[in-house]
Amino acid sequence: MSGHRIPELREGNKALDYLVACHQPMDGKLQTLIDSLPKFADGLYRDAQDAARALLRKNTPNPLTRAAGALAALVSGSRSIRETALANSIFDLELTVFFTELSRFVGDNEIASALVDALLYQATGCEASSPSQDELLDLGTQDARGIHKFQLAHKAMPHIRDIEAWTFGKEFGAVVYGNPKGIAYILSVSPFSLAARVRARWHIRYLLYGTPPTRQDQEALEAVLKKQEEDLQKMIDSLPGTKDP
């Protein structure tokens, strides 16, 4: 069986053009990253697509409904649209980790920011964009691409401890259920959001340094996720109307 073919660089990548134009002569680290951009983007975005499919399956109520939904989606193409929208939101969530790791690798936040925008365009064909105030606070930021929305959300809602999980949760609610303000939907994917970012960190570190996660890393993640899910269940059980009479 032939291996997976890595795509070529997309044309019209403004962030990449900026990097090439403004950083001459280019040092070895930046040159390596630019040369590796198609490979990085392909592998990282496929992770987001796999996660989107798994998350959609988990949030379809039962096998009969899943089968009916799959048949309807085959006819209408709606599942593909929703899956792509969710994959894009997951990729944006993962980009917050990529920015941190790339910044450490190259030692420059501005270069890391441009690299993240270049990675976004290479993977999705979308330019980085920012949400409106209404989208940020009410409608959901699922149509905005990149990491700027998380920075804006943090400024608008500094009281929320994990703004990345909150922002992604609203996008999940909007994409999957048409409701970006449903607190149950937002909270339900909080463990997923944490796991997605940890696994993204493992992946990008492997690409940058060749270092895979250790068994201890995996066990630590499992322990944190178990506790988070237990805490989430306790919170849900404490809400009015959730206990059996």
C-alpha cells in the first residue's frame, strides 16, 4: 500500500510570504520549519479531522440515530459540512498550543504568530481572522479562524479560567447543536478540549524534536481527564433539577 502523499505548498499564503520576505537571510530553524510546513499542516490537520469525527460520533444519541443521520448526510452533504466546521474549530484550539511550542523553538513570538497563520492557511486554505463583538459574546466564534479569537475572548472574559475550553465549547455547541450558549454543551467538551491540546503538544514536539510522549505523560493525562470528568459530573449533579426525586 502506498504511503500518504504530502501536499505541496498552497499558493497565496500571505503569512508565509511575509516570513520569507522579512527574514532574510533566514536562519536554519526558520528555514526548516518553512520547508516542513506542508508535512506539519497535513499531519496536524488530519488529527483534527479524526478528532472531529470521533466527537460527532460520541454526540449522536444511539446507533439507530447514527445510521439514519449518516444516510441523511450522505444525501445532503450536511455531515461533511458540519465535520469540516468542527475540525476547523478543533484545529484552531490546537493552534494555541502550536504557537507556544513554535515560540519556544524559534525564540520569537512574532515569527511564531506568522508561522501559526501560515500553518492555518496551508492546512485549511483559510486566512486568520477575528470575530465580531457579537460573535465573541453571543453568537460563537466558529466562523473566525486562528488564535486571535482566544486572545480577544480572554480580554473580554478574564474571569473565565480556561478561556480556550470555553471558546471551543461555544463553537462546539453552535456547530453541532445550533446553540453556542448552552452551558451543558460548553461544559461537556471541556475534557475533550484539554485532551486535544495535550495531544497536540505531544504531536508538535515530536515534529520539532523527535520526542514522543512517555508512558508517564499518557498516564498523567488519563488521571487529569478522569478527575476533570468526575468534577464535571459533580457540578452537573449539583444543578437544580438534575437529581432524581
